[in-house]
Amino acid sequence: MVQSLNDLRERWRDPLLTALTILLGLLMFVLAPLQAEQIPGAQELGFLLVALVTGAVLIISGKRFALWALLAAVLLAAIAAIHRLYQPSIVDVYLDATAWLLISMALILEVGRVVFGPGRVTYHRVLGAVLLYLAMGLAFAALFAFLGAGSSGAFAGFVVKDSATLADMMIYFSFGALTGIGSGDIMAQHPIARSLVLVEAMIGQLYPATLLARLVTLEVEDSRRI
């Protein structure tokens, strides 16, 4: 049984990086806006994609941390969704933000191990590096949601509260900071929020250079072994 799982992991590890990149991109840039527009079925489809992400990460890593982190994320998101139906409150924001953070951390740790590990650089591993970039943006979106939930004046132009637009707006703001283009209509006012924006902007600038250097090193090392 263990050998079969290891064989499955070796066979599908790299292709699943591409699949995960597509799934996470759909979650953040398609389903989040659809949910903001309150399109029927968007939330249910989101849970399905999260379940697929969970399965893919487990095949890639097989680590217990990834298993428990992703299961906890699904559970917290489900609790938030159910609680929202009967008594919506700021607690739902904390639950959702925790779920986002757990998913992003599991992806960063497990996918990063594959992307930056030894071996030949493939198309799938390059897309895995894109996946890490997306996961970092999601992690900061969760941190901004935490901060905004705790301080109503954390951002100018948007108040963090339990609403259908929360995920879409936090992703929009986070990737504005990560890419360095800024969101324009939302500004960080809380000192910690400003620090997070600066840290995310620096990561957004340093990550591509670090990634390129590592991928070139891996390709050179692989060529020497041939």
C-alpha cells in the first residue's frame, strides 16, 4: 500500500503542480468575484475545488501537516458558511481568514519543497513556482482580513466585515501590494497594515529574482549529472 502511494506520488507530483495552479487561480480570480456577485452555486463549487486542492496536495506531499491543515481549513470554512446562514457576525471573517491562511501555508510549505528541490526543471515545476506566488498573495489576504476584522479603520475605502465581497476585495488588495501596482481605491491606514503591505511588496519584487536564480542553479546541476 505504501509503495503504491509512493509510486502514485512520483508519477503525478509534477503534473499536479499544474493542476493546483489552475485550481487556486479559479478559486481566487473566478469564484471569489462570482461569490461577490452572489451567483448561485459559487460557494458550493468553491468547496468542491478546495476538496480537489486538498487531495492534490496530499498526493504531492503525503505529510501529516498538510493533511491536518487542509482538513481544518475545510472544516472552518464549512462552520463559517453554516453560521453565516443563521447568525452572521465578524466571527465568520476570522474563521474564513484562518481557513485561507491554513490553505496557503500548506501550499507554500509542501509545493515549495517540490519546486525548489533537486531535479530537472520542468514546465510543471515552473507553474508550481507560479502557484507559490499565488499562495503568498492568499496568505497576505488572510492576514489583511484578520487585521481589518480587529480594527474597523485599518483600511481606507473598505471596511472588513462579513460580506460576500470580502474574499474578492482582500485578494484584490493583496495582489495589488504583491505586484507593486497598488489597488488605488483601498489604502492601508493601520501601522501594522502598512508594514504588511511593505513586506508583501518586497516579497513580490524579490521572489522572481530568487526563483530565477534557483531554477538556473537546478538546471545547471541537472545538466552536469547527465
